[in-house]
Amino acid sequence: MTTGELLELKRESENSYDGNAILVLDNRVNKLGYVPAVRNKRLARKLDAGDPIITILLQVDVAARINQLHIEVFERGA
């Protein structure tokens, strides 16, 4: 993974733990993790409505206990 890489956000409305779950995928459709629940409600509504969303990888923090992705999410009109 490289800085500036485009990522995909995919809704998982059937997720039994979080009805607003949003999966983060790389361009090879590898699962990278989820948007944190404290930040996913409004974004889930936007994705469900089909609003255009662009997601870019800013940084991978490998010094953390687990690798953390820092991403930027761009929404039209936001």
C-alpha cells in the first residue's frame, strides 16, 4: 500500500454488530478494516443514498500496537 492510493468503502448493513458498518478495501479488494463506529453513521447514510465518496490512504502507522490506517474521505457538497 502506498500513500495516495485510492481505497473503497463498502457498506455492510447486514453486519450483526453494527448496522452502519463500513468496510475499507484496497484496490485489490483486500479487507483492511472498518470505519470506526463513532464516525460511520452519517457516512453510512451517504453511501446508502449513492452519494459519491472518494477515499485516499494518507498514512499507515506501523508503530502502533496494530497497523493503523489514516484515511481521508471526500464527499461531494460536504
